[in-house]
Amino acid sequence: MDLNVVILAAGKGTRMKSKLPKVLQPLAKQSLLAHVLKTSLSLNAAKVIVVYGHGGEQVKSDIGTGFSAAEVEWVEQSEQLGTGHAVLQALPHLNEGSRTLILYGDVPLISENTLTRFLNEVSPGDTGVLTVKLPDPTGYGRIVRDHAGVVREIVEEKDAGNEIRKIVEVNTGIMLADSKDLQQWLPSIDSNNAQGEYYLTDLVKIANQHDVPVIGCRVKDPIEVEGVNDKRQLARLERLYQRKLAEELMIAGATLADPARIDIRGQVNISQDCFIDVNVVFEGQVELGTGVQIGPNCVIIDSVIGAGSIIKANCVLENAQVGEGCDVGPFARLRPGTEMKRGARIGNFVETKNTIMEEGAKASHLTYLGDSEIGRDVNIGAGTITCNYDGVNKHKTIIGEGAFIGSNSALVAPVDIGAGATIGAGSTITKSAKENALTLTRAKQLTIESWKRPEKNSQ
């Protein structure tokens, strides 16, 4: 039977105190809604529908950059009259002969594994409710079961008496039902409750009235169904999520100096014996080879780091390829297009962009290399820059194998430095330098004995 997923994402999020709609608030640098969409699409659903409302055009625009129109359908809830009313807007879009899973755009950490288990435990024809046991259930709708364990009712706290409020198993809001049942039952829900809203939870009572079993499936980890209503909850969920990601890295074999001081804002794939120091931030897709060491306060974005390489403190890598046995930093910045081959070194306060460092090449300090090809075993002296931009276009610098670039040199691209060439310190090179020869450009040194330093005006 086909599966529809309906994601409710119409809430305003007043308590966020933000112009940004609630479902666009960031968690690990992805919006809350993006987390839910990613999980929904992993279920191979025939259709994923987002019910939007407040800030709808912004929600559609921002989310649309990461998910195609073919993957997501958008349905507007112009008036926010409750969860039952929200799902009602999606009814015309549900596939016939299907089941519909209802998720929430502000409950971002529900996992594929939990939802797959939920889908398997609730048979077609039955109705399902995802539940969780909480030490303090205050504020949640309580799950009322009969002696056989079948869910008979969900009672919202504002409508609950003292005995019902003692129940610690609560509703997560996530439900599963046959689409034909939703189409039959939803129009009959009323708003006769303390909030004056159309509660989706009334489906449980209606299902029982139609002798449809309501299966309660309990979540193992409460973090998966924790919602976000304000910035405090958002920060709490961020820390819980980051701890979970840190534990996954450690299970995979990484050693973390402090699991509480690492941020993962994407996907990190590691090999064994990696060491990650404190305050490291990973973004996008990152791969770490065997024995990689990452020093403190580094930011690694969409980069691959080969086995045995060391990234020292305070480095920033973005769209960089670091080969095996390389040494980077401290305080180095590898910008997009940087590629280091085996054993290359980029030292402190060196910046690179669109640059290839061949095996054994090194730029140890205070250097800018842009649009460059640096040959094998080249040594770049301190203070060297490749002048790659003429104000309009970028140009390439090519340095041959074994060349030595003296300190404080400026290589004005486009320019070729021959293999084995030596560039004298302080030179500005505007023409190709011959291989295995010394090239330098210096004015004759003068001493002017009659020269005096300027003095302050006494007035």
C-alpha cells in the first residue's frame, strides 16, 4: 500500500520572538522542516505534502532550495484552526488506496528507524499513534488505553481530570491511518473543547467508534519527538542532538577530547583512530581518513582529509582536498579548490584558493596562493603572494618541481616558474623564470648619509 506523508508546518511560532517562521529556525544549520522532510523522503513515500500557513511564501522559497517540486507538494492552511483542520486541507491530495503518516515541522529529530518500526507495527486498516513516556507529562495529551492495551482516547491536558493527568504516557502527535478513513472521519471532527480547535487526536475516539483498532507504538528515545516552541527549547534540542551525533562518531571509532564541545552541521564520515579536539565545527559533507588529527577551534566544511594528516589549531577548510600525511596550520585557511597531495604542508597564516600543492610541496607561513599549481617539493618562502587578480580577471601561476621561492616575493600572474628555479627574496616576478637558475628583481641598495628622519612640528 502506498504511503503519503503529511507534514504540518503552518504554525506562527509566536514564542520564538523571530521574524523567521518557526519551521525555518535552524537546528545544526538546517531548518527544522528540512530535517523532517529529509526523514520523510527516506521512507520512499509516494507523496510528501507540507501544510503551510504563517510565512508560507518564505517557507516555500527557503525549503525549495533544497527539495525539488517533484518531491514536495504544498498545501495552504489559510486559517490555523487546529491540527485536525490542517490535515483536512491535505485530504484532496491524498492518493487513493494509501496510508497517511502525519508528522510535524517543529518535531525535527524523528528518525527513519522509528518511523519504519511504526509503519510495520500498525497494519493497513488499523490506526496508529506514536507515544512516549515522560517523567513529567505536563502540557501533553494523555494516552488512555483499555485493559488489552488498545488506545481508546487521547485527552488534552486542558480537558483532563485529575486521574487522567496522572498518566505518564503521552501523545506525540504523530499518527498513521488509512487515507480513506481520514477522508471519512476528519469532516466529522468538531471544536467542542477548551481551545475551540479541531483536534486531530479526536480520530482515536472516532476510530474506536468504527471498531478500527488504534495501535499505540512507543518511542524509545524521547529526543526524537521533542518539539520546539521557543529559543530555549531550540537551544536544548541543539545540544541534545549534538551529543547524539558526537556519540555516533565515538561509536564509529573517533576519539573526542570533549563530546560536549563539537558541532556537526552535516555528515561526517570517519575511519578509525581519528582524534578531534575541542570546539571543532563540521559543516556539509566531511570525510576523515584513518588517524587524522583535528586540533582545537577548527572549522571543516565540505572537505576530505586523507589518512595520517594533521590539521592544527584554528584552521578553516572549505571545499578542500587534503591528501595523506599532510600538515596544515595552525591558523591556515584552505579555500575552495585547494588540493594538497601526499606529504604537502601549509603552515600558519597561509591562505590558498584554487591551488594544487603536489607531493612534498610546502608553504610554511604568511603566504597567499591563489589560482596556482605548485610542483613537487617546491618551497614557498614566508610573505610570498601569487598576484592572481588584475581587477577584472583571474590568472594562473605555475611553479615547477623543486623550485625555491624566496621570502617576500610577489609572483604576478600569469607566470611560470621553471623546475628547480630559485627566486631571490624580495623579488617581483612578472615574466617566466628559467628552470635551474636564479631569478631576482631588486633595486641597487643605497645608503644616503645626509637623510634625516622627519620631526614633529612644534606648533
